Amino acid sequence: MVTGTALAASLADDEVRAARLRALLLGAERGAGRSVGQIVEWMGALQAQDVASSFWSIGVRTPGAVEADVQAALERREAVRTWPMRGTVHLVPARDAAWMVDLMKAKPLGGGAARRAYLGITLELADRSTGVLADALAGGRILTRDECVAVLHDAGIETAGQLSYHLLWYACQLGVLCQGPPRGKDHTFVLLSEWVPDPATPTREEALAIMAERYFRGHGPASVKDFARWTGLGVRECREGIAGAGESLVQVERSAGPMVASADVLEADGADAGEVSTHLVLPGFDEFMLGYGDRSLFLEPGHLAAVVPGNNGVFQSTLVRHGRVVGIWKRTLKPRVVAVAATPLVKLTAADRKAFEREFAAYGAFLGREAQVAWA
């Protein structure tokens, strides 16, 4: 469609949605055989505050994969869970975790001061707790959250309520700790420097360019404001990153304002009917929803209350058709069954429902269970 630094032709809304599906690895070819590590690197980072959601975010992009495949990839250290941006847990490429946290930690750490004041924690205590945890994890140890809390308690550090979460978050936000592979439902923690002994070390200018290239490659077309919101970086830094990415990114003109996209994604011959009409069953905390500040291209304003009840930051899993949210769904896990309650937000045809049921069948296979779908 475009090459080099040329200005792309103006794109209609449906063309933007089709390009985003390709960028998000949710188009006709999905992840096209990429590994977990390759998917995370392509996207830049994947929302991972909810483990089950993050596993399905990988699964929906790797047809035929099962939960154990994602767990094994984390055990192999293809990716790690940590807090690289906005004080929120993400899956990131393991070798990039340290510099990503360092690049984007200023704003979360700055906001952490108010949280510490509310909790009654001093900066000195937070730093001491980080040292205690680092000593306990040294030598390649992996501790669950409860075990980390016990270590802090034994050191005379108060851990009641939200205190322990904040102290663990702080240690990860400094880049000292990161999360290890889950043990069932338990979160684990490791020393980042030992878990990833050969980290990448780009300069700040290179790091900004890498973030820009990966974000727009895995999310574009998107606006600079979307990029700034996603990273938590200032607009000026975001523009520096875009400039540093050079000809890999191009500007897309739209009546609502300019966007930026990957030249490779725009050049791909994927804006066909098959890709535009993709039916998807996505977890609530997927980049499709949380990778953008402006969600008007894929979510009707009147549907926001259903997707985010009470506007409390907890997103419902979504049904997506033609790149737009058309319903929500919830799951109930049983020994051999995943029971799905699907609620359309618009009128769905019989063909739509069958298409979504095929996607739920794939979700069930991912979990090693039979999917049973009940429509509201």
C-alpha cells in the first residue's frame, strides 16, 4: 500500500479495523506459527494482570496451542510477567524486560509515592523490603507470593492488607524482581538479573525507537496519543521514538486525525473480506481492547457499560465481529467442561453464532475441556 516514509492514503474506518486485526495478529492467519516469545516481541507487550486472560491472549493468536504450551514457554523464559508500563502487569520479551521497566518506570514510581503515603510506607521501608526480597531470592530461588510475604514478615516488615502487594510491585518496578512462571493459581517471583542473565541493553534513544516500532507494528494504525497512553511516556518522547523508528513507520491520514502504522502491515495484502469478517472470542484484558485510549473504532459508546461494568477497570471478555465488539461472555470452569454464557450486544445471525461457537470450541480445546455455550 505504501513504502518508505511516504504518506499513506486516507483510510476508511473498516480499512483501519482490518489493518489493526493484522497488526494484532488476529487476522485471517492469526499468529502464523509464531512462538510465544515471537508473539510478545511482535506486540511489544501483552496485558497480563490476569493470568488466564494473558494465556488465552497467546492462545487465540496461536491456533492449536494449549495452556501447557504457554506455561512451558514461560518456563523456557521466552517471556516474563512484570510491570513495565503504567504500573500494570504485562508479558514482555524476557531479554527486554530490564530496559523496558527502566524506560517507563518514572511515572509509575512517581505515582507510587502517594500510594505509599496512603498505606503508611516510607521510601526507606520500601527500599529495605526490596533488599530483603532480593537476598531471599538470590541463587536462583523461585518463591510464591505467600512465601515472599512470609520472608518480609520474618524480617519485621508489616505486610497486612495491600502492603505486601505494593512492596512486591515496588521491587518489580525498580527492575530488581519480576514474576516467574505461575505455579497453578499461585504467582511466583524471581530475581530479574538471575532469571534473565543476558539482557538487551539499548540506549535510551534506541529503546524509544524499539517501543515505537513494536507498538505500531502490533497495534497500528493508532494515534500518538494512543501510544503515549499505552507506554505512559510523554508525547514528546513518543514522537522521538517514532522519528527514531524511521521508515518502518508511516503516517496514515484520517478525517479524525493522523495515525501511525507499520509500513509492513499496511503493505500486506490482508484487507480482504475474509480478514475483515473474522469472528473472535477474546479475553477481557486483551490488547484489542486495552491497547488504545480511543476505542470508538471498535466499541459503541452505549456498549461501554456492558464491557466495563461500573467503569471500574475490569473488562469483560468480548465477542468481536468485523473488528467491532458485538457481545460479551463469561466462563465457568468445570472438571471437563468450560461453560460459556454469551450475551450479544447487537443482533447476531445464526451464521454469526455458529462462527462464535467454533471459536469457543477452540477455546475449550486450549483449556483441555469441552466448551458448552449458552446464549442469553
